[in-house]
Amino acid sequence: MPRLSADIRISLKRRNSPTYRIELIQRPLSRRFGVRRNGKNSTKLPEATATEIAAEIRRWLVRQADRPTIGMEHRYYCQR
């Protein structure tokens, strides 16, 4: 079966970390999307609405914000 092309693509990049690519494929006659992360079908959230996807991305961003960055700026501020 041919692979469906994504209707919406989202790339999330944090400095000094890999890029996460999220692809959303609209299901026919539905408001739900199939989800692919980094080119593979998502196991945690295989199908969801736009609201559910936005909530998951927000949770990920909040978790990432709690982690310190490993950059020169971070080292500079930690030495103060």
C-alpha cells in the first residue's frame, strides 16, 4: 500500500538536540489525523484530533523547558 503524504508537517527543534518531525494525515470524512513521528507511525498517539495533538506538543515543550540547556550561555549564568 502506498504511503500517504502528510497534510500538515510540524518540526520541533531545540538547540543542541535533534529535530522532531511530526506529520499529520487527515482521515477521510473525519476531524481526526493519523500521526507520524520522525517518519514512523506513532505508537503513543496513532490517531488524534488537532486539539489532542496541540496538547501533546505543549506537554512536550513544557517538559523540555524544565531541562537545562547545554550551551555557553547556560555555563556563563551558572558560574555567576
